[in-house]
Amino acid sequence: GKPICECNACFNGPDCSEFIPDCVVDADSGDPMFLEPFWLKHSASSAVVVPGWHRMSYEFNDGSLVSEELKMHIRKLHATVGNANTDGRYMIFGAGATQLLNAAVLALSSHDDSSSPSRIVASVPFYPVYKQQTEFFQTEDYKFNGETSRWKDHMDYSSNYIEFVTSPNNPDGQLKKAVLQGPSVKTIHDLAYYWPHFTSIPSPADEDLMIFTLSKLTGHAGSRFGWALIKNEAIYQRMLAYMSLSTYGVPRETQLRVLKLLKVVLEGKGREMFEFGYETMRNRWKKLSKILSISKRFSLQDLEYQNCSFSKTIRGPSPAFAWLKCEKEEDKKCFDVLKTANIIGREGSLFGAESRFVRLSLLQRQDGFDLLLKRMENLVLEENQKG
Ligand code: PMP
């Protein structure tokens, strides 16, 4: 039989045949397991074997900490997908986007003693880590200063601003542009979800500092790999110093694995993985939208059909997350409403939003998603029976 740790959601026992009736559906984590079937299909061609003697050195043969071949493949991938312009940009690797976000904040913040701390801002609803990380690592150089909109018409010109722009946005999937403008504003474009699985690609992103992650591209969140594309050389050097002094670069084994994975992705110009990813996410969104369309109690974010230059079609939405709203006054703690129905989402307040919002992850394995759908369906049925 299958080992217990690999049972499907809500099944248990030595052969995974025992259904756990009141089990909790975990729609909290953004773990991108939906791509697992693609990698099962390409199991042999994506495997890496590393003998004991291989890559022992601190450095590659050319003395650097990064694989030039991997950099080349990443540039090729962006050119193939058309989601980012890599021309004239330096590239940095990090242990996931998580490490690069902090490296970017540090590199962009004011570091002369005379100036006041850079104000770090993000638009609501924002990815909670921006606030958590900035507050945790806070120095004299920078400080989390809340919502972007608070500063839009009241900028304090004696300070520098660093705006996080997440496009498409986590949690609501909207394509976003920077809000603040001017010489004292710097932006970090977090493009973790700017891939054809989750959004149409209207045109290549062409920003000064862009961050991507393997986690949401191939689903290998555990490999801890991300990259930044940086226009300004001084900023690049500071981020490089950060990487060098904190970890001395990304493990060479990780780089080796990523290279192997990207080679598989690039076979047939990425069509197969992105088609699988898009179809999966599109189907999930359609099913959830259909169930909630007859509800007056719950609603979903509005997302538009958009032209996708990668698929050369107008495509319907396929977001990574549902940004669910509880519409009724008595349901203003939306997280609790869902919890009563054994669904664990992520509370809206963590994203700087009202607690009548909850984020539900749509990135889990199929069985987990099916269960989430079933539970949502029951909630809507219950609502309609009550009249
Ligand atoms: N940015 C956004 C918007 C994310 O949603 C995530 C992952 N949930 C990250 C960054 C971090 O990704 P990584 O796994 O590469 O650290």
C-alpha cells in the first residue's frame, strides 16, 4: 500500500482507504503542487543524479557563484514566453524570491546617515511577507510604512519610497502598475505569477528591478530558487554583496536541478507545461465561479478576459488564488465562516484588507481542490435551502 504521508487529502490509514469525514481542507498555503502531474509525466527526463565528487568547490570553474548556462536558459525562457525584457539587465540568483525581496529592499534603501529611513509601501491587498519581512529585518535605512494609497497625494519629499508592485497580484490576481511616481520613488516588481498558468501576458515586463521565482513557474517551491533582473549596476552590486555575505550564493545542486527542469520546460518552447498549467487553473476558476454565481453570501474578485501574446488568443482568467468576500453583515469574520465549514483560508487582514475577505489557494493537488469545491458547494446549497 501507499505510505500514509502520500494519502490524498482527507484519506488516511495504511492503504489510504479511510475517509476522514470532518477533515479540514487546507486552502491556506500557496504551495504550487498543481504541476506535479506534469513532472510525473516527465519523470525520467527531468531527473538529476549528482555523484559524491561533483561540484564540491565553492566556485564554478570560471570562479563565479552562478551557472552561466542557467542564466542563459532563463534569458531564453523569458524570450520564449515574452513576459520580461532581459536586455541590458544583470541577473542575481537567490534562495527563492523571499531572499531576493529583502536583498532588493536593502539595496534600494537610503544608506547615508543623513537621510531618513526609506518608506516601504505596498498596495492593499498585498502579499503579507512584504510587511512581515520588512518589519523583522528593519534597520535605520528602511521602515514599513503601510499602504501605498496613503502616500499617493501626500508624498513626503524628504524621504525615499520603495513601492512593492505585484503583478498579477497575490491575492487577487489583478495586473498592477506602480502607483507612486517621482525621483524619490523606487519600485520592486514582484512578478512571481507573471507566467501563462496564472494570467494573460499582454506584453513583456520592462521594469528596472523584477523578481521571479521557480516556485510558481515549475512548482518546485522546495528547491528555493528565484532570480532578479536588474537594470542599475550599483543596485546589482549591492544585491550581489548581500548574496555573497549572507549565503555565498545559491547551492550549486539547486542550480543544477533548475537547469535540468528548465531544459524540459523549454522543449517544444514551453507549450506543454504552460498549456497544462493554464488549463488546470482555468478549469478550477470556472468551476469555483460557477458554484459561487448563485450565491448572495459569497463573491469572487472580477477578472477580465485579456489578450495573451504567448498563446496569441484572448484568454479567460486563471488566477492562483480566489479572493473571496463574505457579503453579509453577520459574516464579517469570513475566515470563521469558512472554518465552520472545515475550510482553512488565509485571513484578509493579513493582506491589509478587511476581515470579510479570505484568500483561498487554488494551487494545491487536484484532490485537495475537488474537496474545497465540494465544501464551497455545500455552503452555497445550505444558503439556498435556507432561502
Ligand atoms: N512573491 C509572491 C507574490 C509570492 O506569492 C511568493 C510565494 N508565495 C513569493 C514572492 C515567494 O516565493 P519563493 O518561494 O520564491 O520564496
